Amino acid sequence: YEEQIIISRKMESIRRLTSTYAHEIKNMLTGVKGFAQVALQTEDMELAKKYLVKMLSIIDSVLINIREILGFGRDISRNPEIIDLKEVLGNIATFLKGSLKENIDLTLIMPEISLKVFADRTDIEKVVTNLVLNAQDALPEGGQIKIEASVKQLSDKFRTIISETKKEFAKEYICLSVTDTGVGMDKETKEKIFEPFFTTKGEKGSGLGLPTVYQIVQLLNGFIFVESELSKGTRFDIFIPLKDS
Ligand code: ADP
């Protein structure tokens, strides 16, 4: 039953993927066709050139779209090694602090001990960046974003959820949490957030941020838990197996 749900979810996201992109590419090619027809009919070379330039720019967009489809999921886990999450988080938080809007307050909370995991540094940076930028988007009026890392065992609540997925769990995890005081999500949104190309941000969203996070965490044998309440905020808990010395 569980498997069936997962498979049908996968089918749903593939259908969404193909139809979203097919539509977008169809619209673009219709544009190119229109410009080509007008360019062919006119005697005015200057005007024809203008249309050619427009056609080229649409073709560029089509190529970007296709690159996005082909590139999704690539470049993940290129260079896994034992890394100290504290160092990686420290660096990425400093970088993000410099690029977030002024009304956003980002705090980083970390334990004294080092946090060793076996992972690709860039993957961890991608995970944190995606979560923090989503948190910023959820805070149009500004507010707090908190990144917190700690060593944890899975709580009974989480164990129960995971045992349904039949995955094995490690003794200890690093729990990486990103919490915001933003707009939150309703139940329907929450159910779809890991589907490729699901976005509530229209043109501004790609819908590829959380699917990328999901894929990275899967490869690390980790887990993601999401708690969210409308107009209260959202909390993502990412559990990654701790690499003990
Ligand atoms: P994108 O950011 O391009 O929309 P994502 O896959 O990163 O794509 O996110 C998918 C959707 O999940 C977002 O459009 C948004 O509706 C929802 N979402 C993600 N993070 C948050 C958050 N912190 N608060 C509220 N909604 C969120």
C-alpha cells in the first residue's frame, strides 16, 4: 500500500514535469513560429532582423529550459569526504548573512563538539542555501531564520514515521534544523513540496529547490521532517547519520 502511494506520487510528479515543460516549450516555439512567419512576409530587412533577434532570445529560453530538465539531479555527491559540519555551516551562514535582505535576521546555533559527517561539502551548502532562501521567501515582511545543528537520536515519533518507510536507522544523527517565522504552509502545499517543479511562487520559482534537498538527503541515508503552520512558520529537520571517529 505504502509502495503504491510512493509510486503513484512519482508518476504524478513525472506527469507534472512533462506537462509543465511541454507546455512551456510549446508556447515558446509558437512564439518563434509567429516571428518567423512575419519575418518571411516583410520586405523590410531591418524589421526582419529585429524578429530574428527575438527568435534567438526565445530559442535561448528553450535551451535553458531543456538544460534545467537534463541537469536536475546531476552534480550531486561528486566528492564525498569526512567533513566538519560546523565549519561548512559557519562559512555558508556568513555568506548567506551577506546576501539576505536587511529585514531578515539569521542566527546560527551550534554545539561545542565537532560534527563529522561523510558528505559532499557542496551538497550541504546546497541544502542549507535552498532552505534558507525558501525561509526568506516566506518572510516578505522580514523576520527570523534560525539554523541549528545538534547531535540527536531519533525520537520515538520520528522512528515510528521512518519504520513505515522500512529504512534502517543509524545510532546517532546530526540534526540540522532551519526554522523561520514566516507564512507557513497549508496541508495541501506541504504534501507537494518535494515534487519536482511544484512551486507557489509562479515565474519566480523553479520548484526544484526542495526536490534537490530531498535527493541529497536520500543519498546521505538521512531523513527530512517538516513542521509548518500557516502564519506561524516552518521548521525543516534534516537528520544525517553521524560519522563517529
Ligand atoms: P521554489 O522555491 O522554486 O518554489 P522549492 O522546491 O524550493 O521551489 O519549494 C517548493 C514550495 O514549497 C515553495 O514554492 C513554497 O510554496 C513551499 N515552501 C518551501 N519552503 C517553505 C517555507 N520555509 N515556508 C513556506 N513555504 C515553503
